[in-house]
Amino acid sequence: MTTDIMTQIDVAQTSGFEAIELWFDHIDAFVNEGRGSVTDVRKALDDNGLAVPTCIYLGDWFDSEGDAFIDAWDEIKRRIEIAAVVGAPHVIAGPPSGTANYDTGAARYRELLELGNQFGVKPAMEFLGFVGQLNTIEDAMQIMDKSRRNDATTVLDPFHIFRGGGDLESISKLTGSQIAVSHFNDVPAEPPREAQHDKDRVWPGDGIFDLQRYLQLITETGYEGYLSLELFREDHWADNPYDVASEGYDKMLAVVNG
């Protein structure tokens, strides 16, 4: 998270990854600092042979009102346009942090998908384990179902499944086409589940989550997309990004091949 976007791209390619998820904040920093354009980011991706499964993220879309919604929608459109330029088929749409009106959110999600269609980018309904609601697979599926869109998708993530207290077996309720991307990480035994946050994630295979069952279940859905390494560890951010990414790549392969 503290590495500039061009270095991120080089790190990913050098470490053996075939794809990289991009954060809009990092793209904006590159452009706003006068270092280049969004098209330059796309060229760097193409030159390094990297796909972009998703861009992260769209916020304040779910149930904002009035001027706040107008501002959020303008920003969402700008971000979706950026995602289209860098070649991302999906963009992640995050849930609200507190109480959620599912009917409003479903209608808004439908509008998001309709907007994305104009640019060839599909917003994915993400659930987050540490928010008040919309913290399980079933919660995300309610929004997807209520949107009445057959292109509705969600994001899977071992940490969020664990943190939200949901059932790992719920993955079987999804089809492969309903999964935009699968993040990949592990969870520690401590602190307790209810106290864990992003910073507590650990390398795949170093925690207590049943990643072998996770992989079996997503395979059975027919999902053939990416496993995307996602940790938010400040101790890793302080280290050499090439070393960190290489270690993460090896940890992922050990689990997948195990």
C-alpha cells in the first residue's frame, strides 16, 4: 500500500504473478503527481504481461442520499472509466459500514451494473466481515438476488468469511460466474475472531483457516479466475516490496500445491 503503482507493476511481474489488482488511489496519485496518465499505466501493464482482475474500490453508493449521492455517483463514474482504460473486467463495490437497507442497496447495485455496462466493467458486490451488516456470503447474495441482474457478482475472501462469522460451506451456494475474484490470505488464532481486522491477516498457510476446503469449494463452483493475494500488514509495507511479493507468491503456491 505504500509502494508507487509503477513499482507495484514491476514487483508483480518480477515475482511471478500473472495479474494485479489496482487501487484507484494509487492510479490517482500517479496522475496527480504529474508522473503520467492512466493510459501510461495501461501500457506498463501490457508491457509486463499483467492482467487486472479488478480495480478497488467504489464507495458511498449503497444508501447515500441527496448531494452526497450525486457526488458519490460522479466519482463512481470516473472510477469505472479508469477501470475500463486499464482493462479491468470488474470493479469492487464496498458495502456501508453500519446498518444497511437491502432494498435500497439492491436498487443501487442494479444501477451500478447498468452504469458499468456502458464501459464494459462489472461492479462486484463485496461483503466485509467487520461491518455491521453485509458481512457474509448470504448477505451479498441477498443484494445480488434483489438486484434482479444475472451479471451480479461478489468477491470471496477467507478473512472476510471468517471475520463475518459466516459458513465456509456457503461458497457452494454460488456459481463460478458469480465470483468476480477470490482474494487469498489466512487468519491467525489470536486475537479472537470478533476483534480481528485487516492488519491481522497472515500469509496463506500460516493461519487457522481451512484453505484446502476453500479451494475445493471454489473449484466446485466452476470458478476459473484468479487467486489474489491480499494482506494489509504494515510490517510487510516496511520491507522490500520485491522480497515481500516473492514470499507471498511462494506461500500461495505451497497452499495451492499442498
